[in-house]
Amino acid sequence: MFKDPGRGGALVKVAVDAMGGDFGPSETVKGALQAMEAHNIELLLVGDREVVEAELAHYDIKGKSVQVVASEGKIGDDEHPIEGLRRKPKSSILVATKLMKTGDADLLVSMGSTGASMASSVFLLGLMEGLERPCIGGPFLGVAPRTVLVDMGSNIDCRPSLMVSFGALGSVFSHEYLGIENPKVGLLSVGSEAAKGNRQVHDSYELLQESHLNFIGNVEGMDFFTGRVDVIVCDGFVGNIIMKFTEGLGTALSRYVEQRLAGHLPADELGKVSDDLWQTTNMPRTMGGPLFGVNGMVMIGHGSCRASGIAGAIDTGVRCAGIGMVDSMRQELARLASAGALKS
């Protein structure tokens, strides 16, 4: 389903924000080491040295390319991202991002504060030319693994030109990562007719129609599952609500299935069905979300991710790095800019 550069591909240096997330550094270290089994990577574990080294002591890393890069503290989800970066210049996310800026890392992975990860990436790596803001995108439903949603929550208020850039970045991801030729781009609305939707949708519709993207018009929530569209564009306010609704629905349905089928299936089989249902509706927790639009490959993950989710985010990032995702996105934005599609 996904393009894969292979286990024997070029070495990828991965900077991991070991302190990020609800379970760092124990789960981040464990997940990062798991990822080494699938890919040719060098690990740069960024965090409080003594704490990270204590976690590494639980594993046999002899012969593995693992390095601890010292940092001091982390920026929490309850902190304002910009203020956090100013107050904590040696925090794990800033130190990890600096490794990307200096070329000492090819990929950055963090389960920490999304706002801090985005802010540090924008400040240190910079935005791609012609782009106003970065965004988060990718598949988010296991029953629709080839349908990309963008934006997943990084931009709450969006001008129409930003929505066009979302479509362009999502289209590149769909083509390069999922292998879909000429991806169909749709604008999420309350009806398929051009006249439906609010002002943002109407204005975005016009710009998308004028772009060179394969824009098919408005799509509805049901179209995540119909195969009619490959990339669904919306602002981050709507995208994040959709994503978290499905996550919550998956958790509720898993419990419901367990209750309804208890006594009808063996306990181990019932557990597998329940787990599969949860994973189907929680795809971002198993593969992370690429941060589109910054000059470097950055993966952001859910704060509640355990080791498997961290390994999954690294897996996605390594694949993206291996197929030149960032360069392809720069080229696509340049084409849009030359056509005037990124005008305000």
C-alpha cells in the first residue's frame, strides 16, 4: 500500500524527542529501538541524559548506532508554545530540531506538544517558499487508508489560499507516499453542490478550481469511504474534530463489541477483534502525522502513543525521507505560486 525504500536503504539519521509525550522517555526509547529492527537508521535520542541513559540500560544496544544528545527539560502541552521555546532554549524539542537544521539529522520525530513541535520547526527549519503556515495531514481511518485528510488540526482559521496549499501538499503525499496517480482533491462541505458551504468554502472552491490540481469539487463526510476522492481538504478546526471524533468512536465501539460478543467468542479472539476495531479508527496513533510545509522531514505523534505508535511514526518518516517527500512538496508549491494560486 505504501511506497517503501526498504530495509537496506540509505542510512537515515533520526532525531527523537525522547522526553515528548505522556510516556517519555520510557516508551519513546522503547519505540525508537523497535524501529531499528525495520529500517537502516541511526538514533539520536534527545533528552535529559541521565534519564535517557537509564532507559537504554534496559536494552542490549551493543553494535547499534544509538546516541544520546543532552537537553534540559521539555515543553508541556499546557504551556504556550512560543513562550515555552523562549523560556526553555535547551528543551528536548528545540535541541532535536537544531540537529535537523545543522544537518546532523534527516528526520525529527516527536510525541510532545504539537504547538511546540510546529513552532520550533518553523523558526529553525523555515517554511517552504510561498507557504503561509505548515499543516498536518495523512490517512486517519483504517477503513479508508488511501484517503488523505489535511489539515488535521494545526490551523484553526484559514484563508482560501491556505486551503489551496493544503490541497497541493496533500496531493503530493498521496502521489509520492500512497502511489496514487493524479490524486483527486475535494473540499469538505455540507453538500456536493458548488453553492453549498460557508464563505470560506465558497472562496476556497474558486481558487482550487483555478489551480492545476485535480480538483473534483465539494465532497461530504461520507466520501471518506466512497473512493470518490483521494485528498480531502478542510481547515484544522474541522479536521481535528473529525479525527478526534473517530478516535473516540473507535474506543466506544471497541467496548461495545466486547460487551455484545462476550461469551460468543473466545476471549483471545474477542480481544483481537476489539483491538483491530480500535486501530482502524486510530490510524494517526499507529503511524504519526507528517508536518507538511517545513524545510525538513518532521513527524508529529499523539501524546498518548506507546512504543508501537512511536515506532510507527519513525517508520512513516523514514519512508517519506526515502522518497524525497520534502523536495516534491517544494516543487509543487513552486508550480502553484507561478500560477498565482497561492495569492491571498
